[in-house]
Amino acid sequence: MLAVNELLGIVTVTLNPAVDRVLEAPEFEVGKHVRARRIALFPAGKGVNVSRALSVLGRRSIATGFVGKNELHMFEEHLERAGKGAAVSQFLVVRARTRDNTTVIDPVNETETHIIDEGFAVLPDDVQRISSKLAMLAREDVYMVFAGSLPPGMSAEALMAMIRRSVEQGARVIVDLSGAALDAISGQRVWCCKLNEEELAQAAGGTSLDSDEAFFTAGRSLLVNNGGWLDVVLASRGVQGAALFTAGAEFTGKVGVHPGRILTSVGCGDALLAGALDGHVRTGNWREALREGLAVATANAVVEEAGALRLEDIEEFRQAAIIEPIGG
């Protein structure tokens, strides 16, 4: 049994988890009777995905947040199996069913269709319970990852209060949010934010990212030394890879991989964040952190079940990653 202080280090917070179902349906058409093959069925949610990827890398974390009563065992067993105990489940149970998300992959037309369930509603008592839980976990030398959407019944203001308290208690807070939650957190000083292109444009005030320079300028604009609210910006660019911005280092990178090997985009952003975080904790080097993030994200893209990472794939893509300073 690990002591509590041995477990502290990384905490992932998933407030609106899901059970992800991935189907393969060649020549998928909306409004038709479609035959499909189930590729995968697994517990998910952005923070859960981050903990799962970290555990494969051998990095310990605590996974907390909400989960439906009937799905608790599924989530605990899933994380236990993924990393041989590296991810410790400390979810709070709600008396409702965890939502189902469905991804339909059409290998003929090369499309992915994502059907997102809204999720269970939480009560004020639930919000208070998770707030108290996070207050116990947040402290110096702990990375707190708040990732994913908010469940019905939880306001962006409530999330802001949890994040602000975590920061005040000395934790390094990382956020991976979108929509109203991202709008609410913008301006609140946190350590790092992981964004996709759409979210970066939103966080940068709705600016157009129609060129490399526009993308890089938007990333820089969010840093504290440029009047922003972040110490680190990790921005994904789909097939173009990702970029990382800090006050002292800016890098862009990608991994060249044959398109025929790519099986899914589900969970790749979460894998990018997990890899970059592990790389930073392990080396303290931002170039290597981005390399690790891209390697893990690409390894996620070449397996049918998101998060079912293979160490040999990560090593292959770690070697293949090309990382360059922005601006030469």
C-alpha cells in the first residue's frame, strides 16, 4: 500500500466522465440502417484519459471527479489494468448513469462522427463534496489537471472557485477546457493550458488563425510576460502537430506517419497533454516535453482503442518527432 505522500504528484479531475463506444461503419450514412463493428468500449473523460496515458508511461497519478454509481467499478478496474496501479482512483459517486459517447469511424470515406451525451446532473451537495476533495489534494509540488466539460448542475463559477483555491494552495494548475468554462477561466492565473486550434482562437479573443504566424502570435499572447494569464501554452494543430510556448522557449513539432496507420483522433489531445506533462516532470526540458507529448499522441492515433498505448509505438514516434524552435 502506497503512502499518501507517495501518491501525490499529479491529480486529474474529470467532472463529466463518459463511457466511450467506438464503432466502425464503412460508408456510413445519416438516416440509414447501418451495420457497424464495435471496436472499443472503455471508460473515458479527458482527465481519465490523461491518467491512463500517464500510467502506461509509468507515471503515478490520482484520478478523481464524479462517476455514476453503476460504472464506478468499471472505471477503477480500467485504470488499475492500464498501468498496474500507477493510477489511483478516488472518484466521488453520484446516483445517476455515466453518459455514453459514441464515435462512428467510416474507413471508406475517412470520416469520424462524434455523438456526445450531455451527462448526469450534479447537485449542490455534489459540488461541495468535490470542492472539499480537491482542497485536500491541492498543495505545493502537485500538478492539478482540470480537463473536460462541466456536468449539468455545475456552473463555470463553481469550477473557477475550485481552480482559484488550488492555485492559492500552491498547486500547479493545468486546464483543458472549452466553451463557457474556457471563457470563465480566461484571465485567471494558472500554470498551463492545453488548447486545440479552435480553443486557441477563442482564448485569444476570437482571432483568425489562418497562418503559422497568426497561430504562433495567438499562443504567445496568452503568456504572462505578454500580459496574458499562463506560464505555459500547449496548442495542438491536428496533422500539423503541436506547439509549446513559455517565456523562455517556443517550439513547434510534428511526427511524420503514414496516413494509413492513423485509426482514430479520439483522445489524442489528452495523450498529448499526458506525454508533455510526463516529459516535463522527467526532464525539465520543454523541447523534450513537446517531443514526448507528440510521441504519445501519435501512438494513441495508431491504436483502435484510445489510450491503449504500446510502449514500442511511443519509442518509434519519439525517435521520429521533429522539434524546432519557432522563428528558427
